[in-house]
Amino acid sequence: MKSQSVVTELRRKIFTEIARVAYESDNVANDIEAIPYLITPSEEPRYRESIYRERQIASERVRLALGLSLRPANKPVHITDGVDRTTIADKYYEPPLMQVIPSACDKCPDNEYVVTDQCRNCVAHSCIKACPKGAVSIVNGKSFIDREKCVRCGKCKAACPYDAIAHHKRPCAAACGVNAISSDEYGRAHIDTDKCVACGQCMSSCPFGAIADKSQIFQLIQAIKQGDEVVAAVAPAIVGQFGANVTPGKMKSALLALGFKDVYEVAVGADVGAVAEAHHYASEVATGNLPFLFTSCCPAWAVLIKNYFPDLASEVSRELTPMVATARSIKSKRPDARVVFIGPCAAKKLEASRTTVRSHVDFVITFEELAGMFDAKNLKLEELEELPVNFEATGAGRGYACSGGVSKAIENCINEFYPGTEVKIQHAEGLADCRKMLLLAKSGKLNGYMIEGMGCPGGCVAGVGTIIPPEKAKTAVDQMVNSSQTKIPPKEMEDLAEMLTKMD
């Protein structure tokens, strides 16, 4: 499995070593302290100015992978400080979920306009003429921007015929759709936890790997080792993530080799939600009883509405998300099972821990973290046995993995079960566009619509815990949807949805 960048390679190595310690170590504290030296084994730095900084960064990544918070910069604290609290067979992490590693942050310039070597000192001096504040002048035969006068309007850049003025913006801040990232007193990125919705786009956009979320693989492996009935609930976005030839049967072999007892499709939970939300839309929205329906499967989208548009929060669907519906279905049949949601999303870790709606999910890990567990066990997935699987989801539920797939599944159910019902759909991907869409809804311009929002551009296939490029993942999901024997779930799933909703 080829990684997308050196940053993801380094993250994967951390997860691999943490999983190896969890599975094999008889001296956890010592072996955890040694991980930074396994990640950076030579005395020559590869990515930073010194090997000591590289090991410092690796040390902090180890702590986050254990579910621990970063160490203070002004106190001597061992990597394993607090590890005794994490060596448990239950999900654990010290909030917040997302953290900036100070030693890894490169203090990227935030919203600056800079004249590059492309400047030709042309006669037109369009940049000077365009600046409303007189911030641009010619110095040593080249345009110069006075930062004290500059108001960052970008007019100089737009006017330059040679594109000689660059706009430098911190990548993590540019990716954040809720403006939760600013600079601290040292110029490093800072996440405002009151604004953050845990979509993780900042983490995937940082070219220095300075932002990371906390993992639960260490605690999950403790549950596996003590013999618990640990079962996997796998999101549909997993298709193609571990190689084109890794079939569901081979994936089941791999998960059983890790210690899981069984494997379930989360797309079945999506089927339940599609039928229930089809009924909701047809009976409430299409009739004018409610203004619109917000789908709810993306936790970052749901939190965005509740935090930033609280007056619209009542329109978020009350139906269970696919993850929760699947977990409750499993628990109804296997009450002693420990359910592990395996998906592409960091925000699901918060959804699984929320107190307002019990999730019945015991652990959440991403595909990226799962890859580290496979590596720790030296598993070659394409070489594993093809085990029989009894997956029963429809193409509708499996299509939830791609942007627009949720509303499409619900629309198909409406057309089948409530013929003649007019269906109006609006969807957005990426939190910035989601906010624009919500403003339209708030102003009354989307009345009668089913409104789908996805925190990640492209949907779940572009989640921050994925392994392959989103366009490749979308192709794999589309193929799976098209090859599904059953296209939409039966209407009788409404009864199952009601039963699962009532579960304690």
C-alpha cells in the first residue's frame, strides 16, 4: 500500500510501532520510549535541521497515538508519563481530539502577499496603481510591499500581468472551513477548540505533519488481547483503500488475524437511515410541515449546524447515523460484543463519545490506523485466504461514502415508496461551502429541500483517515454500488429504524 506523502508514511510508522508494542511488549514503558529511535534510527536528520528535533516530534506523535495530550514545553516529562491510564481495554483519549505539535509547526506565514522573482519591474506598475493604501513601491528595481501598510486585499496580485505576487496562507488555516485556526504568540498554528468541529482537514493539509488527532488503537488491542468479543463495523469507504485486489473476503481474513471475532457492513445502517429519512421527507418536508431536512450522517456537518446555526439545529434528522444504527443492531444480537467502527473519519471518534445520543460504539479507528495494525502483524492482505462474507447492504447504503450519495439514496427510496413526491435536493462538500448553504437555508431560500452536507470535499472517501486519493476511492465505491445485487433497501426497514432508535 503506497502512501500519499512522507507525512502519512511517518504517521503510519508511529501507528505500526504503537500496535506492535500493544500486541507484543512485556515492558510497555521501555518499548514506547524507544519508538522515536525506531522512527529515526540514524544520526543524520532526514526532514529537519537536527535529529533531536525529529525525535522530539516523533515523541509527541507517539503520545497522541496513545490517546495522551502533548507534553508541556517548559517541564521535563517522559513520553510515557500517563501511559498507565491508557493501558486499558476501553476507548480513551484526553481532549481535545486535534492538537498542533509545536515542535513540528513551521510557523507558516498567514495571509501575506509577497513579491517573487517573477517581477520584471514593468513600465505599467499596475500593482502600484491597484493598491488602495500606497503599500506597493519600487525598491532596487523590483516591486516591494510594505507590510505595515498592506491590508491584504489582493488587488496588487490581481493586477500583476506576470503573476509575480504570491499569496501565502497557512495551509491548515486555508483548509479550515470554520476559521478555527490562528497564530499563537510564537507564530505557530493554534486551534480554537470552541470553534473546531474535528473534521481533520487541517491535519491532512499540513505539509509538515504538525497537526494530529488522537488514536484508540492501543486501547483496542488491549481489549482484543484480553479475549473480548471484539467485532468490526466497516464503513463502505474502505473499498479499494488496501489495494484493488483486496476483496471483502480477504479483508475479513485480515481482521480476524488481528483478533476481531466478526465483520459487519456499516452500509446496512445507512440503508436503515435512508428508508427512515425517506419517510421523514415525504411525510413532513414535502407536505410543508417542516421547512427542510438536514441529513445527519457526517458528524462534522452536524456539529457545524449545532454550533454555528443553533436556530436550525432542530431540522437535523433525528434518525441514527449509519455508524450508530449498525452498532445498535450488532448489540441487539450480541450484547457482549465490543463494536469497533473502522472508517475514514476523525470526527467519528467524537460522535462515538457523545453523551446526548448513546452510540453503542466502543472504539473508532481510521483506515490509516488499521494499516498500522496490519503492518505490526506483517499481514500481506492480497495473499490472505478468501473467506465467505454475508454482506447484505444495498447499493443505496454503500453510496453514502461519496458526496451526494446520502441524498441520492434517500431520493431513490422516496421514488420507490412514495411515488409522485417531488424531491428537491441541495448538497455541499467542505465546511466553507456548507456554511454558505446553511445561510441560504436560514434565509428561506431552500424551503422544501433535502439538504446534505459533507465536512470533507468529496465526502467520506476524502476523509482524513483514508489511504488512497479521493478520486481513486470514489471510482472504487461507484463500482461497488453499481455491482450491488440490491439497489435500495425494503420499506420494512422503517420498523428496524424505530426499534434501534428506542434502544437504551
